[in-house]
Amino acid sequence: MADFTIYHNPRCTKSRETLALLEEHGVKPKVIEYLKTPPTAAQLKDIVAKLGIKPQDLVRKGEEIYKEKYAGKTLTDAQWIAALVKDPILIERPIVISGKRAILGRPPESVEALLR
């Protein structure tokens, strides 16, 4: 089976459910607690490319810091990447990566596409 990585927040229910689902399928992913070890700008660029989304689509818009600093602003992709590096709490979670593909675990069952 391919190598898997999960960008994980253990305080997040969906993140815990996604990790449990992977483990139920016999996957032992590399777990990165992204609030303790935030991804670099280069890693984030790679992640959004694998997800097939724009950086702003990875932003958690319900977070207070988003409302205070970013709501209503038009940022470039590079500026959004910089914002996610500076404030990793804004990164949507969980993100599961396997090879050249990545999926957001919202809902957790969506990661089953990586298991096929």
C-alpha cells in the first residue's frame, strides 16, 4: 500500500474520524500535527496542487483570525499561502496525501477514494 500522510489536528472531530478510518483500512499514515509543525510555503503549494484547488479554498473562514485579518480581502495565491504559513489554524483539515493525490477529509469518508 502507498505511503499516506495526514495533516492532523487531534482536537478536531473530523480529523480524528479520518485518522480512525485510515487505520480501520490498515493504513498507518505519517501524522503531522500541523499546528505544532506547520507546513512551509513550498509544502502548501504542493498540497493545493495535489488537491486541485486554489490556496484560498483551503482557508477555514469560520476562524476568528480569518474574520479579523482576512475577511473581505482579495489576496493573490502567494498571499494566501503566506497567510496559511503565518496562521496555520486557518488550514482546512484534515488533509490526507498519498503519492500525487490529496483529499480533504470532509467528510472523513472522502478519503476512501485514496484507498482504491
